[in-house]
Amino acid sequence: MFDTPYRLAFAQVPVSANLLQQLLRAFSDARAAWHADRADLAAATERGNALADAVLRARARIIPERLYEDVQRAGCHVLAHGDETYPKSLVNISSPPLILYGRGDLSLLERPCVAVVGTRRASTYGQRCADHFGAAFARAGMVVVSGMARGVDAAAHDAALRCGGGTVAVLGCGVDVCYPPEARRRKAEIEARGLVLSQFAPGTPPLPNHFPSRNRIVSGLSRGVVVIEAGMRSGALITVDHAIEQTRDVFAVPGSIFGPNSEGSNRIIAEGIATPATSPDAVLEALGMKTLGAPLRGMIDATASRALRDDGVKAVWRIMREAEAGDEALEVEEIIRTSGIGSSAVIRALTALELEGLLQRAPGNLYRVHPQALGLC
């Protein structure tokens, strides 16, 4: 759209997005609004004088075309509200961002999305759930949306990327800023194979008040929001509030009654705010998407059978799959006792399954099914 540079310039005016939208609706296009005289600017909105002064101050320091060139030079896509590239799912939410900045594959915004959110201090259970759901959604063709934070967000993004699926990271800073700092490799991979998105201009630091605002974009892009491990004051519950306002479906993975990380997610289930997310299939079915179903779970077993034809290996694999259903990690001694095939045969089987990527070893000489085997990624 020819007035995109001017919409970009208006996004630098320090007033609310709703007020800017009201101003732009009063003119034929953003270019006309930018060049309007003070009287016309003041007459355009209910807060006319203050808005007119803010626009005039911005106009004194900003050249829209140069600003647009600088953003493009920084390697950013510019998605202006009203332009064809702007996500349709965000058009009608409350206070849609006037401008979005992106790095990566914009076509992901045209595909069905699901948000996976939760605590930055995820437990082993929370990490595994985020991996399991992220991988399953990616294999079902859903784009996984999250905030690239530590914990649940990071696990969900990584699972989608591992499975060759799409993922969108919505940041609380500029798209050229990496936060958290240790996520540089993850951010680079998402830019290369997914999409990094922000309502904040390049160079904007990750200020605390930015994150609640970005959460409305996470939910707004998505057909549904899946909460994994959220404490009572978790930012994930802010995303839930936005989702409810935006009439998006809300799901939560049931968590431990003893863990503070699950107090918030368990509460929204108990209060009927969220539907229990007992499996990725349950979420996919509720969203009207094709579920993974029994055939995919059968493929996991078939992978073990094709690659590992030894009867002892198959026996150990069956034991581990049963333990996985109960969310258990097993000690070697317990596997030997349960299998009845002898210690040397069990050790060989565990080694073979670990080499095939179907099992992983945990501290304390424990074994459990590898998360990638759950999604066959």
C-alpha cells in the first residue's frame, strides 16, 4: 500500500493505537493525515488538540519514506494495518497494532495457528508437555505460536522446528533484539525457518510493560491457546484473558496439585475457563483440525519394530511405552524385573533403543521414552 511509510510514521506517535486508528479513519489515507494542518488533525478525534500536537512533534523529526527505508535496511518486513499482508486474525481484535515488524516467512500468518504458552520456570513435566504438544501440532500442520521466552515457550518452538513445522515467535522487543540473550541460536533458526514478529520498532528493548501487550498478539493470531504450567501470577494467564476477550478457545494441561507452577492452569480448568488438554488430539479435534489419532501412534511402534527386530528389544519397548502412559521413568533394575529376559538382554535392548532415539537416559540411571518418539519427529 502506497501509504505504508506514513502508517509506519504514525506508529512512532506516542498515543494509543485506537486513537491513531480513529484519526486515520477520518482521512482518505495515512499520507493525507500526515500532511493535514493542525485544525483538521484536531477536528478528527475526541482528543483532538493533544493528538494534533503529538503528530506535529513527530512530523518535525520523522521523514516517513526515510523511516521506511531504514526499517527495510534492517531486514524487516513491515505489515501495516489495512494492508493485504496484515494478519486477518488481528484486524478485529481490541487495539490491533498499527504496524507489525517481521523477519522470516510471512506466509505462516495465513495458516491455522495455535498458541502454546506457560511458565519460564517449567518443570521436567512441563518441558515434556510443551515438546509433546508442539511436535504434535506441527505434524498436524498447525503453526505453533509462542513468545520465545525460557521454559514452555522455548520447548514449544524447538519441537515445531525439529518436526519441520512452522512457528511464530512474538517478541516484547524489536525483532532485531534477542531476548532472552541466550536464545540467539533459536531466534536465528526461527527467522530462517519460521517467523519472528513484533509490534515494537527495531531497536526497542525488552521492557516489562511490553510483554502483557504482546500477549494479545499471541492469542489474536491463534485459533486456540494451550496453557502448560502457569502459576497464579503467570503471564500466560494474561494471554488467557486476551483469548477470552477475542473469543479464542482456551485449553490447559492438567498439572501437579503439589506444584506452584500448575496452580494457575489447574484453576482455569476448575473454573471452566479452560478445557482440559489431555492430549494434542483433543485440542486438534476441538479446533476442527485433523487429529493425529491411532495411526500415528501405531507408526511409533512400527518404527521400533522395523528398526529393532530382536524380541528382547520389543519386550523392553513395550514396557517403556506402558511406563510412558503413566508418565514414569524406570530404573534399569525395574525393567529387568518386569521383562524377565535377563539383565544382559535388557542392557542391550536399552542401548539399542537409546541409539535409535526412542529412549533417553535421565539422571539416576533412569530411562524414559524420548519426547521425539512421542511425535515421531
